[in-house]
Amino acid sequence: MYYAIMSQDIPNSLSLRMSARPAHLERLEALKSEGRLMLAGPHPALDTPDPGEAGFTGSLVIAEFDSLEAAQSWADDDPFVAAGVYESVVVKPFKRVLP
């Protein structure tokens, strides 16, 4: 089943994000290579694809896991969590309807 991992950043998280980004992307690439990643990306702080110094306010990952517990465990092990980027993380089952 798919799960949505919705993360909210702490204020002014950009420098923390940048330091943990390579390890964060490596884990997403692993999900992608396993065919389990539906989509992933950050929420820009401004209404533009490149918010510059304003940074990001959070992230969304939708990926396939065996269970809610497995998805939560994967989310808990995210390098952004270890680096203190996220203020909160919510993991919920996700049912794809369209497209």
C-alpha cells in the first residue's frame, strides 16, 4: 500500500536541509530504484519553484511500504529528522485514485 509522509519544517530550516540533503536524496533514490516511490518533493516557502533564501516549509513523500509501521519507521530514520529539519512528521495511508 502507498503511504503519504507529510513533514513540516522548523522555521529557517534551509541550512539544515542543505547539509542533510545528499543523504535524504540517497534514500529517496533507493525507493525509486525499487519501484516504490510515487512522488517526492519539498514545499517552497514562496509561490515559486526556486524560493531562494526563503527555503522550504516541509516535504511530501508518497511511497509504497508493507505497512503503516514500516512507513513510519522509514520516516523516523530520515536524515532530515536526524538533522532537526522537521518540526513534525505525519504518516498516513494513501489511496491513489487519479490519474
